Amino acid sequence: MSILAAYLTPHPPLILKEIGRGEEKKVINTIEAMEKASKNIASLKPQTVIVISPHGPLFSDGISIMYEKHLDGNFNNFGEYALEYQRENDIELIDEFTNIMKKKYKLSGALIDKKTADYFGTTYKLDHGTLVPLYFIDKEYKSYNLISITYGLLSYQDLYKVGMALSDAVEEIDRDVIVIASGDLSHRLKDSGPYDYNPMGKAFDEKIIELLINKKNTEIIAMDPEFCAEAGECGKRSIDILLGTLDSYDYDVEKLSYEGPFGVGYGVVSFENLRPDDKSLIKDIEKTRIEYVKEAMEKEDAFVKLARNTINLFVESKERLNFKESEYYKIDDLKSIKKGAFVSIKDSGGLRGCIGTFLPTRNCLGEEIVENAISAATKDPRFPVIEVYELNDLIITVDVLNEPDSVSDKSELNPKTYGVIVSSGYKRGLLLPDLKGIDTVEEQLRIALNKAGIKEDEDYSIERFTVTRHL
């Protein structure tokens, strides 16, 4: 008993006829592919269906797993009150999975029952990323338990290891399971979609479908997070976990459908006829990432090297780099100029920390970078403190800010050229310029306002600034 098959599926509620009310006819290929996958699942008669969704409780430092004994959910948020779903949770498999994940792979997961959901201010109900695949499966087969997982904002290789841990648990518990990576692809295929059009959307969808079909899994895991962000994708992390469950398996893969009439890419891909294969890809995946980071490190300028050395020293020994006694003190721009600076840290999963100052607070730019590098690694409230094992997986940039100017009209803004500072009373939010996936003034301001806790209909002032970005 083991993993019987796996599927990539989209999850737009509008493909349900009860919600689409005729609009679903525009994605008939997707519907037919979902029906075909469901018939295949019914023929395999799994004991448990595992769905990996982007839309449940989301954490930066680990995955989340629904842990109520009885799972239920509905489509009330989408105006449909007749569709309700209840399933028994596979608690035994979850317990084995989380145990293996923690002990063997040093990864964490939050078990979400009603009590923990209340504590975190989230929900313990099934989300639409889980419910849409269930809608189609239940038309063909209902004799299964369910596990609902939400990926975390981990590095791509750690998400792959989550999948490996899941596969190990399935083997250990001796369970017949189906794995579903629930996730739409790019949301930037058209201006009429959820986000503005970006040519990277089509490029992402074509690339990931091609790589899946050709089993280029190492290349999928190693995809540039900034490229993925610019494409506005939704399901990449679900795919990373799914591929981890298929590690050490060979299989037959088929694209059942792909279309995007609403500006969002919907792909249905099957992974069937699984056969044991002793070759694991995890070492190749880790090696590819290490080589990528190493190449980036070799090109770093002095500003970034200062930030990296500061982070490494503090994470490894809790010591602060003494700028005046360092080799960087001889660089005039670092010791003689006073400016604000932001230090951004990314791993293979995307942003890992970013802290900075828009005006100088230290004696010189070098000291500004030292303090902000330590804060980015240890004090960004969105992420856990960076640990030693992560140091070889980090890409670091330093943005040196020029003094901001007041803006009287939004026409003076350009998200590729200018960063923005929005202020209302004591509340202030800043967003750097030229960030991947942020293409419009409206989007830039919305994110900055959200960071500041300022409502869009409040009165607020805007400043713009330019940066010198060091890589």
C-alpha cells in the first residue's frame, strides 16, 4: 500500500455549475479533465485523499494541517449554500507524518483544531482549495478519509522534503492514498484577471507545464522565486510538496487540460502508474540551490558582502560585526556617507526577511547596514529568526535610499523607478521600488497602505524616493 496516484488541479469555485451559473462553460476543458481525474481516483479506491491547498491557515515557518477528527466545509462565501462537505480526518497518518517531518527532516507543522484556530485567529474549516477537488471526486467516489494541508512559506527544497516526509508516513502506516496539489497557475494572463497582465504569466504557465510533462523536477524546484512572484502564481508550493511525495518513484505523467479564459491559468495534470525508483532527487535539488547561491555570492559588491558577513557572524555566534575594525571601513562610501538602507534576505521560497531605515540613524552607512542586516535576520516579525543551516541558501540585497520627496499627485509615481512612503498620523508604510510582481501605482500604494495599517479611504500623505540597489 502506498501512493496510488497524484494530480495537479485548479480550484476556482466558478467551475462548479452551482456557482458558475453558466460561466463554467467557458472552462469546459478544465471541467472534463477534473471529471476524468475523479473517475481515475474512483477506480483506484484510495483509503485517504490528501489535498495540499494554498488557502488554509498560512504560516511563514511551517505547514498547517487540519486536525479536527471530523472535517467540514462549504461554499457559503461564494453564494452557494446547498453544497456542504464532511469527511473523517486521517489522524493516524497525520501523527506519523508530523513525527517523521520533525525528526527526520527537522521541519515543523501546525495542527489546526478549533482551539488552535481560535488562538491564531484563523479557521479550522475546509477552504475552497480543498473543497473544489472534493466536489468532483465525490461525484464518483466517497469512501475515503481526508487530510487537508496548507503549505507554508518555506524554501522550495524544504517543501519538497515535506512531500518526502508525507510519502514516508504513507509507507509506514501502510495506507493507499491519492495526493492532490490544489493550485491555480498564473493570475496575470490578462488585464481582466485578478491582477494586471504580465508577460511572465504566460511564460510561467508554459514552463511549469512543460517541466512537469518532461519530469524535470529538479528544475521545477529550482525555479526563480522572483519569476514565480512576477507571474502571480498560486500553486507552485503545492506542486513542490506533490513532487516530494513522488521522490523515488517513476510514473506516467499526462497533461489533461490547460486553459485560462479568465486571466488565470488552470492546469490539470495526472501522475499515475507509480513505480518504485531508488533514485532520490533531494541531493541534486540541494546542490543546484547551493551552486546558484554560490554564483550570486561571487558577484556581490562590498555593500552586500558587509551585510552577509554581519548576518553570518551574528547567526553563528551572536556577535556583532565591528564596522570600524572590519575590512569594509576602508571603503569611503561606507564610512563617510550617512543614508538610510534596507537589507533584504531571500531564500529559495522567496522573501525571508527585510528591515531598513528610510533616513540615517547611525554614524555612517556601514553601521546602518550592519544594524539593519542583523534586524532583517532576527527581528522581522513576519518570519522566524534565521538559523545556521539556512546561511548557504540566502540571497541578499542592500538598497541605499536617497532622501524622499513629497508627492502631490499619483501621476508622479512609478513603481519601477520610485519607492513610496505613505503616512497618516503615527502610521507609516514603506515599499521599495522595482519589486517583482508590482507593476502599477495602485498596487504599490495598496501594499504600502496595508503595511502601515492605513485604510485606502483615509487621508494620507505620499512621499517618493529612489534607491541604489546593491546585489
